[in-house]
Amino acid sequence: MIPTIVAAIALRPSVPSCVFNLTANPVACARQVRAAEHPARRSWIAPAAGKTLLYASEPFASAVSISTVTASAIAPSGQLTFNGAIPFTMAVDSSKNLFVAVINPSGPQTVQVFARGSTKPTKIYSDGITGPLDVAVDARGTLYVANFVSSTSCNVLEYSKGSMQPTAVITDVPGCPNGVAVDAKSNLYVTFIYYPQGQPWVTDVMKYAPGATKGTELHLQAPGLNDYYGIAVDSKGGLLIGNSREAGTIDQLLLFPRGTRSGSLVAAYGDGWFSLFFGLAGNRLFAPAYLAQGTGSLMTLGDVPAEFDYPSMNERLVANPKLVGTAFYYAFALSP
């Protein structure tokens, strides 16, 4: 599901401390903040960009921000721009190449690959891609694309390393895939949502052995009416899933420990905090720190990239809004 809330705002120099506090009331915080438009610039990356880079997609600014992450700060280091197309979700492979799922309202649908430090794609996947919703790359270099085809048809495309054409197509995902992830053994996990006729929707996860096109449904359980999106496998083999509960009234991160079907709550905020696609690397999790401004009748949403300890979700670092500008950051990928 492509988000429908459009925002790209930047803070003036005086920034309230509530911006840096995930648990602060966003509406109360918004009353202290005045914002202006945060314009997209041309693609660039600083020559002195650091060793650890954080990529954050800004779908409505048609950009991916690049930040250097150190022990004490998340600092802007560059930006990739997409000429009006929508950079949606991302993944980084073992060679530190960035894969970006790009939805183009007026052109071909693609997955674009950027070598570390490059502002132009080195590869562009387009064969078979009709609506790239999420991407994952396994240790063998196999690319997986969760692909929207039509209101009644979706699939997951597999591209073996070195192939620019699909080498396999997974079609047994019920409904449509929302997110894809791989584990250390190159098993593939696919979140999906399915709308059976005359019944509430169903959301779950399919698991595929390496190279398989027939999967096993995991029958993961969480209370309420849910919708699973981004997914990652943690260092203990647990599945961490971005969940939109009760038709988007609250967004959560749910953890399903390895071998279990019941999920536990890792983090939750409220309507407008989009933790649905996040970045997980060891005990470091990257997601938005949320900021809202406006009134109940006209609410502008904005956030800044933040790092949290996983699984405690204690804030470790929050990007300075005076430097990065608040925007609608949607998906995250880390290049260590």
C-alpha cells in the first residue's frame, strides 16, 4: 500500500527538545514548531562521507537521503534524487551496493542499484517489474522484488546474481506481498495481505527455501486486525515485522521469536508514525522519530531518522532536524 500522506518540511534553527523524544506527544510538540518546505536538491555525496551510511527514502520528495552514522550523531552526507519518481524501499548487499525500489508514475518501474559513493545507478532492473514494493538481497547476491501487478495479481520476482531478467517467479503468495527479507541461510520471507470475498482481510508470512517457488505459510498470530509490511530476521532468527493495526490507527513493530507463532510488541506509537519499513542491523534499528504540526483538521506529518537499541527500542541517536530537515522518511537501509 503506497502511503497517501504527503509532507516535506524543515525546521527553523530553534528546535524544541520534544522533537528528539519518541514518547513525547507529537501534537503538543507540534505547537512549539514552525516548519517550512524542505526542497529536494540534486544528487550529491560528500567526499568525506563516513564509513557507516544510513539511507532513508523520502517518497514524496523523490529522494533518498544519505547520512553518516557515528557513535554520537547521524549527520547528512548526501542525497539521491529520482526526477519525480518515488523511491520506496531499499536494501544493501554484502558489497555495500544500495538497491532502491522505484515507483514511476510516468515511466518504467525499476529497481536501481547504486555502488557505494555513486550518485548514478550502476544497474537498473526493469524486466518483469510492474510495481516494486520491497526488495531483499541474500548472501549469494540473489535479488528478490515484491511486485504489484494489478488489483488481482501480484508476485515475487527472483533475479540470480548477474541476471538482469527474472530467473524465477513466485506466484503462490496469497493476495499481494508487502515486504520481503532473507535470513543467514538465504531463506526468503514474504509478508502479504489477502482479501477473501466477504471476509476480513488476512495477513501473514510465507517462507521459501533457497531457490524454491512454493512456500509454507507460517500462520503468525497477533491480536487485532493487522497488516504486515516490512520484515527482517534478527540475529536470533526471530522475525521482526512492521504492522499497521486496525486499518492504520496504530503502527507497531512486532517480534515473533524463532519457531513461535505469537508476536510480542517491540514498539508502538500512534496514527502517523510509519515504522512499517525499518532498518535492522544486529542490535541497531533505524526508524523515524516522529514529529507532527498543525491542527486536527489539517495535520502535516514529518519525522527525522533515528537509531534505537534493539529490542529495547531505547533511543540511541536522533538526527538533528536543523541539519537533515524533517520530512516523510519511509524506509531505511544501513551500509556498515
